[in-house]
Amino acid sequence: MKRKLTLKLIAKELGVSISTVSKALRDSPEISEETREKIKAYAKLYNYKPNNIALSLKNRRTNTIGVIIPQIVHHFFTTVISGIEQEARDRNYNVIICLSNNGFDKEVENMELLANGSTDGFILSISKETMLKEDYHHLNEVIEQGMPVVMFDRVVEGISCDRVLIDDKAGAKKGVSHMIRTGCRKIGIITSEDYISVGRLRTEGYLDALDDYGIAANDNLILKLDNIDDLTEESKKRIEEFVTKNDLDGIFTVNEFFAVHATRVLTKLGKKIPEDVSIVCFTDGQLSENMIPSLTAVSQHGEEMGRKAASILIEKLEREDSETAPYDTAYIDTSLVERESTRKLNR
């Protein structure tokens, strides 16, 4: 299969930067006439056609970062945005925030809009539909044109970019292990379908914790929902059925919404929390803190994650060798915030 010609490949063949190629193809006076003609001749010879996306990349610096997130309703994403904005402000950068609403088309549309000269680089968390489709052409096109990207939280393999993550697997294991140490033995999990990376990893952490304590896994105690960002009526119904039919003494959920609804169902059933059933959830947000009883939660430290993502992106933008700089994955530690929904550990 013939390799598609990109700005990156032209730059490599001619021994110039991607920025030089991009400017030359637009007759920028910043590039000498001799270099412009050489680049244009090469592009014409090999029938180079620019992507519709990222047409103005590298032509000028805007000192603006584009941020694309799946949803704004999550406390976690609001804390990440706060961290990004703080770091950007400290480094004299602006931030433009867009929502994909967990849609593939909207994610692509946002990226095309922001890449057309509005921003210098991207920070994003992949939408649910993009992960389901496994179509990442828009990311690869932007990166091929020389625009740096930093993914956080929901990431995909095989994309040449930096990442900022928490160890979802270890965080879930931490929460479930706490319930086991406080006496729980029949622990259910309310999670997402496996194509959502964070749900899959948190489910793996749940299973690892059970295995460490010699508790056999039971598929009937694993509820996988086709969502992770909000609570649909269908999800509510399935959570109610799951909690009602299983005589659980512990429930681990991959977000706050699932935990809050599970708590309501348990209360309707006359169960006491944490005497009868303990609950631990991911994301230490306002719902966890203000729920009655307050919920023990695995904190993702979203603000720190946002600061780190912005710092990595800005440093990449300001490096002269950014086009050849290696990619890295940074991890943010999780912590368990113990509240009223779990029993006290006898130390």
C-alpha cells in the first residue's frame, strides 16, 4: 500500500521542519524563495494534497491551548479544567474548551475548528463513541501535521502523543481492598462496558483485589453499563435490579452517579450503610462528599492531572526540537478518601 504523503514526510525528505513545509506551501514570506520553490515542486511531483484538518498549523503561535472533554457534568472534568487553566495562566497561555458530548462527529468537528489556526496544541479525553468506533484519523492527522496532543484519563494506544493518567487498576484495587479488610466478602461492581478504557481497567482492579484475598470472582456480581458519564433511566433500572437481586455486603462503582443511585436503592430496601452494605466509588466529587451517608471515594486528583497535562503540552510547544522529542506517559497517584459509607478499619 502506497504511503500517504504528509507534511511530516516532506519535511523529513527535504531536511527541513514541518513548520517550514507548511509555511512554504502557503507562500509565507518567512521562507526564502528558493526553499519555497523546492518544497512546492516536491509536493507537486508527489501529488501532495493537504488534509482538511490542521491547515494553518505552525504558521503562527496563538499561545492558546484547545481542550476537548466528553462531558462537563462530571466533577472530575471540572477539576481537570481548573488545573489546566491555572497552569496555562501561569505560563501566559489561553484556553479554549469544547465538549464532544461523547460523540465522534462532535469530537472531529471540535478538532477541525480548533486546529484551523485557533490553537497551538490539544489536551483531550477521548469520547465514548470514538472509543467504540476505534476511528482515530482526526488525531493522527493533527499529529502528522506537527501539532502536539496530550491525552488524559481516557486514552488509546497506538497514537503518537503524550499521556497523563492515573493508575485506574490500582485505584480500584485500593478501594475494593479497603472493603475486604473491613469485613466485606460479597462485593459487587457497577462498571462500564470494556471498550471504555477506564471502566475496563477499574474492573480489572476489582478482580485483582478479590484474587489477592482469595475471593472467587462471580460474573453475576459484575454489572456493565453502556455509559460512564451520566445516569440514564435504563442505567437506573439495571442498577436497581442488580442491587435488589444480589445479597451484597459491598458495592464498588466506577463513578459517583452509579454509587448515589445504588445508595438510594439500598435505602429503599431497608439496608443500612455501612452496617449491612459498604460502598466505595471512583471520583471524589461533591456528590460523594455531600451524600448522606457521605461516600468513601477513590480520588483522581483531577486538578493535578490538568496542571500536568498543560505543563507537558506547553513545554512541548516551547521546545525547538518538539517534532523529534520523545513521548511520555505521566501518572498521577490516587488516594482513598474514607467517609461514612464504609466501616472503620481495625488497626
